Amino acid sequence: MSTQMIIVLCILAFMVVMLLTHKLPYGVTAMICCVMFVLTGVADLKTAFSGLSSSTTLMVAPMIVVASAIGKTSLIHRLRGVMGRLEGKNGIFMVVALCLLTIALSQLMGQVACISVMLLFIQTLDDDSDLSPARMLFLVATINCIATSKIPIGMGATMPGTINSYYEGMVTADSLLGITDYFKAGILPLIAGTIYCVVFYKMIPNGSIDKSQVKEVKDQAPISKKDEMVIFGVFAVIMAGFMFTRQLGSDITNVLPAAGVLVFILFKVIPLQEILLTLTGDMVWMIAGMSVMSTVLGQTGVGELIGQTVLKILGGNPSGLFVTVVFCVVCTVMTNFLSNMGTMALMSPIAAATALAGGMNVQAVVLTCCVSSWFAFVMPTGCSGAIMAFGIGNHNAFKLMKFTLPLALIVMIALIIGINIFFPIYG
């Protein structure tokens, strides 16, 4: 093993520890790795910071701004109005409506924002009814986990690009995810998980919520009709562009979100300072840094070394079903004790390296990891949504396992089936 490979493995080990412990923001960890590549001579300055100008970063960063803008429109207020009209309803109708509304909001905003909006309605429910606030809060948080960014609109449109940044430097362009690939991999777990939640929601313990922890949840001030028209117009053009990537070319479609942000600035739809904060957020730095890490792993041969090692552990020539089961189980367990984004960032390069070493479909193995990284509803340590649900709802993780463990098994089985249907491992 060369000195260069040893250095890369040491830097990779540092990244793994930081991702697992989250002692530093993900973006800071990624940038430290980029700086270390330069200081140790593993990569030149241009390569080490190429992620900041990669097509993925330039597409995802402004798309986050556009998706956030959707959350400011009257669409959210209308959904709130729908929730208000549901007040007083009971039984299965209310449960189905809450699930559908959560799925919709989960495509337009992050976990905390989605659950905060739903909390505005949930906290008004009767503590003594079957649809108590604590029970419905955990239901909403669970649906949010399995639904987040699964449909390629809003925040959902950024997920394939985010995942690509984790391993794009190791593969050719035809192994990267398209705009609908994450949707195809995640749709069966979403359907199966939602049906389970609707049928078995009464297995979630009843109770009240700690309203002191939601006192800061407030509605945003409505924006003007002109600004709303601009936001919807920009969003429609970007979505249309994504759907016609083959005809327009990837360069055109990747730059559309940036053009949309410039339109927001010119029409003063969103304050410039808010846009700048979003464009320089932790997620953007992480995407840029992980893109460089994948490039270095590919160029130095460390990625191949990792792939061959994992392949030997799997048995040298494992079946496609076995591969999906192993990666699905490992990522599901990891994400319930670590963060979902950390699990995705850590496991995606390993999945890609294993697939390359074994002649497998890279998209299939990576998608198995990334979809299962969102099954973070069994323990309160997996994601921000789970933290809110367990904390505000005063839930005990062990008492909830009669609901969460069967659900975890169901969505895992659905994912494994879906992957082998839409993305055969050796296809």
C-alpha cells in the first residue's frame, strides 16, 4: 500500500468519525478533509476544491433556495386551511388526511419545518381521544421520515443531486442518479409504510405533548401575489427543464435553479441576505466536500480497495438479493443511532465502491443505502424529526417498538423488492 493511500485512509477515517459523532457540522468536516488533501500533497488546490464549482453543487445549492421559496407561498397556508377544516373529524378519515398532508409538506420543506407546521394543528387535538396529540405527532414524524424528498418536486428535486455528490468522483456519468430514480426506489416503502401507519396507528401510545417546546412555532407572514407568481413561475420552469433534460442537455437544466435564484434577486422576491445564507449553508459545503472525497477515493485507488474488502466480506460473488438485504439492514440500523444525512454520506461511497468491485449496478446499491438511511423512526437519535416526536410527545422508544419494529421490517422488505424490480443489482 502506497504512502498516498495510507494518507487518504487516515483522512477518510477522520471523516467517518466526525460523521458518526457529529462533533462538527458536516460541511466543516468536509472542508477540513479538502484542506488536508492539499496540505498532504494528495491533491492539488484545483482538485481539492473542485466540488465548489461542480455541476452538482451549482444545481443543488440554488435549488434549495427555490424549494425554500415554495414554503413561503400561499400553498402552505392553504394546506393549513385544510387542516383547520379537519378539526372535529374523527377516525380513519383524519389519519389518512394527516398522512397525505405530511407527505405533501415533506416534499416542500425540511423535517423540522414540516413537523413544526403540522404541530400547529396537532397540538389542538383532544388529549383523551384516539387521535391524541402525542399519538398523531409520532405518526406525522414517522410518515415524514419515509416520505422526505421522495417525490421529485421542491426539496425532493434536490435529493438525487445530493446523493450523486457522495460518489460521483468514483464513477462515470451513466452511473449517477436521474431526477426520478430516488422516487422509483422509495415509492414502494412509502406506500407500504403509509398503509401500515393508517391501519395500525392505535399501536402508538396515547397522551399529551409538551406544549412548552412548541411555543416558538409560528406562521410566516404571507408574501405578495406578485412574488408568489414569480416563485411558482420559476419553479414550473425548473421542473419542466428537469423533465426534458435529455432534450435540453444537462448543462442547461443544471443551471436553471441558479437562473431562478437570480430572478428572485432581480424581482426582490427573497431578501438577498437570506439567499446568501442558504447558498452558504452547511448542506452546500458538505455536498462540495463529499464530491471531492469521492474523486480522491477514485483517483488514488482507495475506493477500489474498500470495494474489494467489502466484497470479500459479502462472499466474493454475492447474489443481488443478498447485497440489497445487507446494505439495507446495515443502513437502517446505523441511521437509528446516527443521523440520516451522516449515514447517507458515509455509506454511499462504500456502496459505490462495492458495486464497482463486484460488477454490480452502482445506482441500485447506492439507492438501497440512501433510501434506508431515512428509516430513522425507531430510536430518538436518528434524525431531527424523531427527536421532536420522542421529545415533545414524551414517548418511550421501547414501548413504541411494537409499532416501529414491524414498520421498519415492512419498509425494508418493500425497499428490497423495489430495488430488485427497478434497479436489478446485476442488471
